[in-house]
Amino acid sequence: MTDAAVATFSLTKRFKRQTAVDSIDLVVPRGSVYGFLGPNGSGKTTTIRMLLGLVQPTSGRSELLGNPIPARARQTLPLVGALVEGPAFHPYLSGRANLERLDAADRDVDPRTAHMRIHAALDRVGLLAAAGKRYRAYSLGMRQRLAIAASLLSPRELLILDEPTNGLDPQGTREVRHLITSLAGDGATVLVSSHLLAEVEQMCTHLGVMHVGKLVAQGTIEAVRSTTRRVAGVETDRPQDAARVLTGLGLTDVKVEGHRAFATLGAVPVEKIVPALVHDGVPVLGFTVQAPSLEDMFVSLTGEGFDVSG
Amino acid sequence: MSAVDVAAATIPIGPTRRTRISSRFLRSELRIIFGRRRNQAGLAVLAVVPIIIAIAVRATVRRRGGGPDFFAAITGNGLFVALAALTIELTLFLPLAVAAIAGDAIAGEANLGTLRYLLTIPVGRTRLLAVKFLAITIFSFLATLLVTIVGAVMGLLLFGGGNMTLLSGSQISLSAGIARLLLTTVYLAAGFAALGAVGLFVSTLTEQPIAAMIAVVILNVAMFILDSLPQLDWLHPWLLTHWWTSFGDLFRDPIAWSGPVRGLLTAAGYALVFWLAAWARLGSKDITS
């Protein structure tokens, strides 16, 4: 038992030839908005399927809300809303009828409140106007909204949303981001997988990065960021001298470009640099420390990452 | 989330959990089956057969003013239209209709992707298979009953309903005839439901509902073919379809129960074995659809 909303312990899934998920230890603290990042094919969706009891792990185990899965899935999943690998509904039923269908299959809800809950869920994703239309006539964005509505049919403590903004227009993307933030504000924990880094950066408190089946980084956004290199830059009319000072302090990858000297900070305390420069008589016209963007970090963790992983 | 919020969130869940058996999911399942145009068209085809039989025989009788015994039997009592329609449809039409529903049961949901959402609600896999099989069984009964009712109504309208002459030559009243007709309907529907259990199992093996349906139809036809080979007579009692035509024994005087009872036991055996096979298969399957 752990207090985390989601915890996995050496969770592993091998399909016939490849290891899709390789001994990962996911920890999603309660109340966090956890961004689950990784290139296509890195094992995010397989992990999510294991969390929900759809796929049996080859080894390792997982817990949702402190309960082992799949052993206590029956008791736990009613408190978990899920969007897994895109929306899926009956094409010849309306959006509302599809939600009624899902609600009818749920033994833990009160049928008397079904109409009200379905109405509220449709309203929350802005789909009320199209609720009576057949699902097959929905655009991808509307389908995505319906899938999110389905995960909100009853009160949830945990939401597992796999690529929730896939196919949404910028307006819709922003709405979903606000929705996730407001759900988190209500006290729910949100695990959201994505490959859209800007999106994750704007709404997540925590981060996990998958790469070829392995969890290569995990923690608060700040903590994950600080594991990657920060670069100090000095603007001066004597860049060569500045470079020598930086090297002397123990910074690495020292480069000179025009009136600037750059170096990777490493373990050197930031506050020691400027005094050292001044002490050696180097005029400091400007000093910057650049944390890498999330995108730089992502690329440094997963390789270039445009090609799908194995 | 504070303890108060957690309690508030679980209040609507607590009192209803495991306290009642709800038919809500089953009713939703039936709405999907009977609301689908493909299935409505299939039922319409099933209903057209007795209408064609009734009209064709009526027209023939008028022209010739008599005819062979079979026609004479129909003209004597309209209920025979229903029996003739059931006899014609039990080889292909009715099994096909049941195969379409059963093949769709799991494979259809997997194909749409709705299976993963049902399972994460969560609908337990055992409960899912129970509800699906119940829906298949109800469909089997209603489809068979549809043929019976349309046949009986058309027959009674066109040929009237006097006493019914049985195969053994003795006569029974119209109401006794209707009772035996309903018994026949239940008997045949049980056989189709057992075929539906086979379909449910096949449906757990694939994500293509059409493939599952075709497989069931092929199995059905194969059983009829094997049943027609005298060299394989040792196998015949074990074939599900072998017993379907035994409904004729219900129209003897007195009713010859041994065939129909053996038929029901065979149907129950098929249903149990294949439902369990479906359960074993789906229970351990990774849902990657």
C-alpha cells in the first residue's frame, strides 16, 4: 500500500517479440496533474492499459488509489475515469444514447440521477448542442469531447486521460486544459498522457518520460528539468578571458560566440560565477542561466524522437 | 482530496453497490440489438417467409382445388403455416439471425473499441458474458416467436382454425394445437440459443464480427451435413442440429418426449460448454483493441 494515486512496481509487459513496458516504477502523487510523456510507441498506452486491468502485466504489479490492480479493480475502477487510446462509441447511436449505454452498464451509479449526470457531463465538455446527433456524424474533436464526457459520468478521484486533446482545435485544446485544471482543483488526481510538450508544461505539476518502454525521468516538472543541463552565458567585450574563468571554475563545454561565452553549469553554484569574473577583471555586461525548454529536455531524454520507437 | 470530499464522492456509490441485481445493462443491450437497422431487416426477412408460404399455398389451393397431403393439412388448420415456416427457417435463416447477434456480441464491441470502455467502467468479464448470452437467448426466443406468430396469424386468417390433425391421425382442439405450437417455439429457440453460445465463444476469438458470424453459420451447415451422412451415425446424437427436427415428436399423440428431451439436454450441454469456453478465453485475454 502506498499513498500515491497511481503506483507501479517493476511493471513489465512483454509481447511476443518486444518488451513494450520495461520494469517501470511510476509514482503519481495524489492531487497532482501528472504529464505522461513519450514518443509514439514508447509504451505509454500499454502502461495505461495495465493500470486499468485491460492487459495483464508479464511481471511487476500496480496500484490505483492504494488498491492492487486487477485484484481490486471492481472496487477501484468506479472511482477512476478513463480515456484510453482515443474515443470509441456505437456509431449509429447519438452521443447522449452512447453515454446512457455506458451509464447503464455501471452498477455503482444511481439510475435515477442518470439523466442529470449525463446532462452535466455533456455540458462540461460543451457538447449539449450536438448530444442528439448520431456519433458517426461527429467530428474527431466532438468524439474526443464525448469520450471525456464519458469519463466524467460519476464523481472521480482519479482520471487517466490518454491523449485527451488529440484532434481538438486550438480552442478545444484550451478548454480541455482548463477542464483538467478545474478537475484537479476539485481534488482529483489526473494522469494525462501526451506528446504535446507545451500542453503538458502549462497544466502539469509532475512529469514522467517514457522511452522505448523505460521510464527515463520522473518527478515534479522542476526536478525533472534540473536533471538536464543548464547553460550559463556571459556577455562581455572580453569573451576569451571570460571563457578561461568559466573553465577555471569547472564549467564544461565552454564556447565563445561573438561577445558571449557559454558553458554548461553542471554542479557549479550559479552565484559564484559573476564574482569570479569580476575578480579576474572581466567586465560583465550581461549574465544569463538558461534552463532547457521542455522540448530540449524531451529530446535529450528520448533522442530526436520523431521516428516511432521499435 | 480531504476525507470529507472522499466520503461525499463515495456516498452515491455505497448504498447501491452489490445490493441489487439491475436489469439496466441487459435492457441497454436489447435496445442496441433491436434498435439496429441490420437486425430489424433480418427480423423482417424471418417474418416474410411464413407470409409467402401462406399466400403461395392459398393461391395454389384455389387453382387446383385440392393438392397433396401437406397442403391439405395446411388448408385444414392454419397453424401448420407456422410449423412449415419454422421447418424451412430452422436450417439457415434462424441460425443465421442468431449467428449475426452472437458473432457481434464481443467481436463487435472489440471492433468498435467499446469493449475497453465497458471493461473499465468496470463491467466484469463474467458479467459481460452473462448479459451478452442472456441477450442472445432473448433474441433467439423473440425471433423464433416472431416466425411462429406471423405464421399462425397468417394461417388462421387465410385457412381458418378448426381442429388440428396430428401426424398420427388423431385430432386435437385449436387451443391444444396452439399450446403445442408454443412448446415447439420454446424448444427450437433453446437450440438456437445454444448455437448462440457457440457464437459467443467464437466472438471472443476475433475482433471481426462478420468473421465470427460466418464461422457460426459454417459450423451450423457443417452439422447439418454431418447429420446427413449415414456412415457417421455414431456422431449424430452429439450434433446440436440433429435434434432440432425432433419438434415433430411434439405433434404425436401422446407426445413422444424422448427426442425433444434429449434435444434440450444437448442444447444445455452446448450452451454450458461454449459459455465456459468463452469465459476462459475472455477472462485471460489482453484487451488491446
